[in-house]
Amino acid sequence: MIHPKVIIFMPAYNAEKTVGEVWEKIPWKYKKNTFLIDDHSNDNTYTIAKKLGITSYYNRSNLGYGGNLKMGLRKSLDTGADIIVEMHPDNEYDPASIDPAIQTIMEKTGMILGNRINPVATGMYLWKYIPTKLLTAFDNLILGTQLSDLHQGFRVYTRQMLEIIPFEKNANDYLFSFEIIAQTIFYGFTIQEVSVKTNYTGKKRGASLKNSIAYTLDTFSVLKQYILAKAGIAQKLFPPVAS
């Protein structure tokens, strides 16, 4: 893509303590095309974001991570985005990876994923890191990929991919993040990776053990749909592309 329009979307929930630090790190050239959607936070995220000069919106009810992301992706496409960066304002992922991710995008690339650099050293629980690596290995086996980190939150999406895959059919919770990966692969797009520094401290150390187990079990359901769809049996997440 020559001179693509890059839009950064910040899906926010209770990020009043970190949104300023993340905003400061976003390269200046992208700030005018950055917006935030506060998913009905219990704190002052929306007010602080507005004061910082971030174009901000507030959901009158909580849509969930997936629901909020659907809204952000739609809004980005409607405003002419060629490339959409998902940048969480909780300071978990370093915005320094934005430029390398955009430079990595090539023809038929649907998505860029962050490959977390030694996340345990920056605070990730070991009980979460090991299962995540094992789950990624299993996912790669089923999806036919060789990716390093399929369950993280730094992502860059391309318009050509989002205009094909049925992301609106995805879950409104965190499962959305894996469903869209499976769809990207199913519909023939390439996923590439860039290194990303992480910061896991305080309350922002990821999902609880209970929620992590539920998420893992749900990913197996997605993989089942993927296998059936590849076998020619239409599934909700993987409908045939209209000719």
C-alpha cells in the first residue's frame, strides 16, 4: 500500500491511570487519527482521555471487549482506514511497535500480531505463560501456522481483510481475539509478527485463572468450527464468501 491511512483505535476500560502514558508514547504522526472508545468504565477514563485531546467516545452500556472492538473496527473502516492498529490504553503493550508493524504489512497480509518479548520478566504470571505457549502450539497444529504468540492483544488489521471476514459474527467477549485470527487464516490472508515489549504490573496482569480456563475451552470450539468449515461444512464463523 502506498501512503495508507493509518488509524489507531484504543479500546478502553478502567484505564484512567495509564491512558496518559500510552498517549504520550504514540508517535505524533498518528495522533490526529487516533480515537478511544470507553466501554462504560467505572472510573474517569473518558474524561481524562478528552482532556488529553484524544477523540473519545463513551458506550452507555458495557459491550464487552469483542463488542467494543467491533464498534472500533467499523468506525475505523467508515472513516477510510487502510490499516487499523489496536492499541490498548492500559500500558500493557509498547506503542514503539506501531511503526515496525506498519512497515511489515505486505500484499495479502491480513493481520500483524505482537510477539511478546520475555513477558514473564515484565510481570506475566508463570501459570499463565506456560499454558499460553502450549495452547499456541496446539493452535498452530490445527491452523497450519508457525506463529509465536496467538493469544496477545497487540494487533494491526488491514482493510482488505476486514472487508472479507465476517468479524461481526464473533463473540462480544475476549474470544473475539482468537476467532478473528482463525477467520483471517481461513479466508486466505497472511498473519505476520513483530516483537513487542510488554508491561504486566498491578491489576493489569491478564485474566483470572477461572476466566483463562473458560477462554481456553472456548478456543477449542473455534478450532472445531474451523476444521468442519475446511471440510466443506459451513459454520457460523466461517460462512462461504459471496461471489
